[in-house]
Amino acid sequence: MKGSSMNTHMGNIVINNEVIAQYAGSVAVECFGIVGMAGVNVRDGLVRLLKMDSLTRGINVSLNNNKLTLDFHVIVAYGVSIIAVSDNLVSNVKYKVEEFTGIEIEKINIFVEGVRVID
């Protein structure tokens, strides 16, 4: 099991990276301007919008020196400021994931993989 761990006075706590990715993905899609997570097929170079049940495939979680690094592959709504959407995403995810896990986030990388017109 690949996970993020922390030691407490009562023992060791291990949080699976998949759990962190699922929570971070659910926080991300709540942000204004984010249409969803993007699934990137490296071989074909194709990008597709992931369904809500597979959000974790658009997020990479890694732990270095007891700090998290999150990589988001997102699709944004047409006509919104990517800078504003990114700032909103970073602040919401940083606050909520740190509160949820108790692990500090060192870096959040956002890769805008596409733009989609929403109705």
C-alpha cells in the first residue's frame, strides 16, 4: 500500500494516497471554473473528461519529507480566468486537505489539459 504516514504519540497513521487523491478531487470539482479532472492518454496524446467516480486518475499524490505534493490535471470552463480559477483551487485544496489529513502540503501543481464550454 502506497500511502502517507505520520507518527503520533499513540502510534503510526497511514493514509492511502488514493484516499487523499479522492478527497482532493472532490474538493477541486467544487471550485468555480473547474469542469472536472482530465485523463491524459500519453500514448495517443488524447485528453478526456473523467467521470466523478474516477477523479483520482487526474490527480497524482506524492510524499517527500513528510510534505505532500499534489498534481492536478484539470479541464476549465471556457471564458473564466485561469489564474483566478487556479488560485481558488490552490487555496481551497490546501486548506481542506491539510485539515483532513493533518499533513502539510508543500506544492500544488495544476496542469490545464483543456477548456470546455459549459451550459
